[in-house]
Amino acid sequence: MSATRVLVTEPEFRRAPSTFEAASGLACQPAPSDEPALARVVARHRVRYVVLGHQPYRGALYEAMPPGGLLARFGVGYDGVDLASATAAGVFCTNTPGVLDQSVAEHAMLLIAAAARRLTTIAGAMTSREWAPREGVELAGKTLAIVGYGRIGRALARIARHGYRMRVVAYRPAGGRPLPPGAFVDADAVTSELAAALSDASFVSVHIPASAANARFFDAERLGLCRPDAWIINTARGLVIDEAALFDAISSGRLGGAALDVFAQEPYVPIDPEKDLRTLDRVILTPHVGSHTADANRRMAERALANVRFAVAGDWDRLDLLNPDVRRR
């Protein structure tokens, strides 16, 4: 019996090549991540199963995929997938929940600690052979507001509260999905009032999804709710922060700084050429590497391939299904 062909977009294939190459019963092949090129390969070879990265896919791919096919996201966020178009085409969509929580939470904590001790500034000065000490702050006793208290937010709360003895305030909007029992054990306080969460926070870590409702969630008004010495940390999605408003807030002294792993456009391009975040001293930037660890990459590949195997077997109940309405077609 021949192995089932699975296309894996090239950047994702490179992140876990040994896992994809050794997949039992599946013939995983790298494919272009560009949508028109990927769609052509899918159509030419009549491929039913594709593992995708976070790039946006808006049209041609859904026309190329056969009904009953599967688009398996390599990761948790799925704002690049058009669920409505996939459902209309009869295509199943999945993601890999839970497998990158620790990696992203650790990176968020790293950015918080780097901000507290001005790490990139002083390390850069040393590289330039300049001895330029900067005063930092201790994290113990400082308040961390976690905006969006899902799995990653809760993982960060555990690290910050128990590892650094920070005070953790969790913000969840009213009417959100219920969390499992014990979800708030690592938070000192929980609120549905954003102003209350931010009022005493030295650090604000963002963990909300990039839904339409959350586009530029942190605009000038909400950034203004932060303390003027607060740092905002974003390892979620770039679109949830208004980057122009963020530049204005930091450059004017109305916000202490920002540590960002995600951006509205990736690779990073300033929203406004006059408001380039790279020109600000109190900004730390990393190139979307929060989940980019060997451990998380392996787990994401394994979970994506598990979804492929469930689809091949017709075991729909075990999929990490993002568009359940497709089963009614």
C-alpha cells in the first residue's frame, strides 16, 4: 500500500525535517508557501493533505483543494486560514493546540526580563566595545498584566508568579469561553476590566488572538491606560497592536517601552516610514521566534501529522477541528 502524499510548506518542513521525513505511512514533501504556487502543486498532483504555516491563504488554495481534504496548520494561530472559504469548499482545517505553550511563554518571560534589565541595550554597547551600565529593575513584586488568559497566558503566569515572584493580574473579557477548573490558580487577580488590569502593571503581556474584533486592540486609547513606565510585550500576533500608536506612545514618554516578537507585516516593515520601531532605544524586537524551539517544532509537526492520519482514517471526531460546520456539508 503506497504512502499518502502530504505537502508541507517549505519553512515548516525545515523546522522539523526529521519528523516529516520519518512519518510512517505518509510521504511528506516540501512545497511552496506562496499561495498561487502551492495551489498549482495541489491541483497538479491532486493532493488532499497540506500542512501550512502562518502565511495568509485567501483564495486559490481553496479552489484547488478537493472536498474532504485537510489543511493542517503547523501552529496554533489560524488567522491566515480563511475558514469560511475552506468550509464552502468542503475542506477540513486543523491546528496544533497546546504544543507550543511553554516555548512561547518562556520567550515572553525572556522579553520581560530583558526589558527589566535593559539587556539588549547594554549587550549591544558591549559588542561595540562601550562600557555603558544601565540601571534596571527587579521583577519580584512587580505586577504583570496578562491580557488574554488562554493556555499560553496561563503558562506565563506560572513562570512569572512562581519563578520570579511577580504579582499576576489576568484580564479576560466578559462573556469569554469558560476555562477549566483551576485555571486561575496562578493569578493573583482576575478581571474583565482592562483599565483595572493595566493600572498597576509594570509589564503587560499580550496573548489575545488576531480576530477581527481584536484588530489594533491596543490602540492609542488603550495604550494610554498603561502606566507611563510600563513595557508592553507581544508574542501573540502583530495586528493586535497599532504599531504607529505604539511608536508615538514610546517616543513621547507615555509608555516605557515594548518588546515584540510579532508584527503587522513580517518580515518587519514599519507601518509608517517615519515611525520605525527599530529606531527607538526602549524597544526590543525578535523575528517571530516565540514557538521556534526544537521541542515545539517537533511537537507541532507530530500534532499536524496526527491530524492528517485522523483525516486519512476518516476519524473526524479526533481532529483539532477549526471549522466544525464543514461536517454538515
